Amino acid sequence: MKLREVGYFSKTHGLKGWLVFKPSADFDVEQVNALFLKTTSGEAPYFIENIKETGNNLAFLLETIDTVEKARTLINKPVLIDEKFIIESEEEDFNGYKIEFSRLDISGTIQGIIDMPGNSLFDVAIKGKQVLLPYTDDFIVEIDNKKKRIEYNAPEGLLDVYLNE
């Protein structure tokens, strides 16, 4: 079994030892029955007793962790799982692509993609400013991978928010 880091526990939740999980990778939560935490002596397994949603996050209740005091000892420790449960992102890497805007005489360079719950964003540099644009098929007109170019139909006024001072 090969372990990979998938996030960390950010805080406790309630008084019974629940831990709020902050993910750094997607994984099949329903298939995982144990989490591993990095310790000074290696990776220690913790079996999952229960999982629940808390706002936009997941909270885990682990076997043997039944008080808030025990849970606090696990905060900020890296959480690992068997890599076979990790869901690899299928998003393309558009870093360095030129983004050109339909109907506008302006362009920018994609610096990366920011993953947000429910919506990813292009991080674009235009005229020395950071511009965040929805990464959605609704606005992408064409992707030319050979020329590393994307034609984008930005909603009216969106670029003005960033570029007009």
C-alpha cells in the first residue's frame, strides 16, 4: 500500500472528538475505512467510525478518539490514505496559455487554475493585474492546444471590475 497526503485536520467539532478535515486532494470517501496520520515515528492508522458534513467540509470521528482533548492532538497533522482511493483531476494544465477575449482587443496569460467548491477559476494576468475568470464551458469559445490559446467570451462588465480603477 502506497500512502499519499490528502489534507489535514484543521479543528475539532463538538465535544465527542469529531475532527474537521481540510482536503488538498479529492478521494473516494465512501471507500476509505482508515486514515493515516504522520507522526514522529511514522504513519499511524486511525479507523473511521463516522463521517458527516459540516458546512462545506467533512468531519471525521475516528475510533479511539472520543474526546475533544484526544482530537486536539491530531490537529494540523498531515492525513494520508492509500493512493488507490485518490481521484486524479482531469483538468488540463493551461498555465502559460494566452487567453483572448471575444469582442475585445485585450488578452492575458493564464497563471493557473484555482479550485473553488462548485466553480474553478482561471487566474489570469492582464496588464500586470490578477484577473479571476470562471472556468466554464459557458464562456470558453475555443481551446487551441497547439497554439496554447483560449478564446473566451467574458460576460459584459466582468473585465471592467478588474481593469478599470
